[in-house]
Amino acid sequence: MVMFFRDLLLLAVFVIGLTAFMGILAHWFSLKLFGGRSVFKFVDHSKSFQSNWSNVLRRNR
């Protein structure tokens, strides 16, 4: 009976791990196929917009 639960646990870990790994691979392939160079378009735009901001100085009370 202990062997059964050990095998069931190993199978569950394998299935969950394989599912997570397939999700990572699918995300990577979708970025490569459909993302192109526009993946960081919005991040780069907001960084360029914020580069001209000045730091706010805080006063100690």
C-alpha cells in the first residue's frame, strides 16, 4: 500500500511538473512567433517618458 501511494505521488509530481514546463514552453514560443520586437514597446515608451522626471525631495519633520 505504501508503494502505491509513493507511485501515485511520483506520478502526480511528474504530471504537474510536465504541465508547468509545457506552459513555459508555450509562452516562450508564443513570444517568439507573435511578439517580435514589439514585446517591450510599452515598457520602453514609459521608461523614455519617465527619464525626464526629476526626483521628489522629502522634508524631514
